[in-house]
Amino acid sequence: MGDKNNDNKFNYEAELSKLHTDLVHLQEWVKKEGLKVVIVFEGRDASGKGGTIKRFTEPLNPRVCKVVALGVPTEKEKTQWYFQRYVYHLPAAGEIILFDRSWYNRAGVEKVMGFCTDQEYREFLRSCPEFERMLVRSGIILLKYWFSVSDEEQEKRFKNRISNPLKRWKFSPMDIKSRSKWLEYSKAKDDMFAFTDTKQVPWYVVKSDDKKRARLNCISHVLSQIPHEKMDIKPIKLPELPDYKDYVRPPMDYQTFVPEKY
């Protein structure tokens, strides 16, 4: 990627293009070998998770690589086993599932904002490592990434979201409530790591104050963690169009076209 301290040697688009090519090879390998891959993206608000996920999925087939971003659980889901609604989205053979936030909601926002009881929280910390070991034993490749952003950079990104109408949707009422609970979130994250940063399924921390470098570093690390080979991309030859001389199409003015403003 070049010298970190010399932006002249750092070509983000060129590096991303190389990684995208590698991701396509990974996708084809996952399909060929019938692998089941789960990648968890967690971190504070505005830490860069969404941007990384967007760049990760950009060159991939959405039927193979799927993003799961669950909303607030329904009343029915609240009565289920906590992990149940996440299990529903786990991959079949030949699939990559990216969780944009995951079951770790319970160790983060639910704990800090009081959306779960202390008993539910403690049970999560006990059962989560075993749940993840169970996934790995079943043959799932499970990777977990925590995007670490400084309070100064988060403040800058929040202000940008507020002032930019195209990004305003990213700033939720929960983000506002979370502002006064920075320390509580820090402690919740540290406790979460203490229980769930296991040898079998470790947490990988991505420094994300520089969003572009964070994206490249995360994608590069994913590629390094899933052994795969470059696939032979077979050339595609388009067939000749058939002869339509015996078919007369209706006049084009029978159709309603979108006005060409541009």
C-alpha cells in the first residue's frame, strides 16, 4: 500500500481494485469448495463499518455474498432464544454472510441503554463463546472485526452527518442518546472482549480513523484468513443473435419512454 506517512505513494483506488480482484477469486473458491463464511462487523457508531461492507460487497454476486443488518426485534423474536434470529441468516454451502452488527448488540447497545436485564446480559457473556465455538465446529468460518475510532474522529463524522442532508439518515436518535454514554460503551466493549476474544474465534481490531486504510486493511485481512486459490476464469463467448427477419416488432411509439432530461 505504500508508505503510510506519504500519501503520494498511496493509491487507494488502485489498491482497492487489486483487492476486488482477489475477492472475486475468493468468492469463486467459496462456491467451488462449498465453504460457509460469516464475517461480523462491530464498532462504535460512525466507526466505518458500513463503508467497509459496501466496498467488500461491491464486486461480488449478491446471491453469494449477502449483508444482514437486522432491525429492532419483533415482539415474537423477543420471546425466542436470543441467538435464534441470527441463526436463521447463517450461510448455506457456498455463501458469505456479512453481519452489519450482530448478536453482539446484547453486549453493546442493549447493555448500555438498558434494553436487556442484567441476567440476560450475563447469560449472553457465558453462552456466546460456546455458541461461536459450535458454529466453528459445524464447519463455518467465523471472523469478527471491531472498528476502533477515536472520540475526536467520531465527533467529526457526526458533525458531517448532521450538516450533510445526504448522510443525515445515518444519524439516528440512538446515536444522540449514546453521546452521553461514551465511557459506558468503552467499559462494555472491554468486558465483551474479556469474555468473547477467544483463541478459537478471536476479535480483530481495525484502526478506523483513516477510513480508506481501514477498508483496505480489513479486506486484505479477510483474504489472508480464508485459504483459497486463484480460480481460472473461463472466457465467455457470446452467441450470434438469431435472425428476426420473419418477425415485425410493433412501432416504438406504442411504448412510454422516460423523458431524457440528461
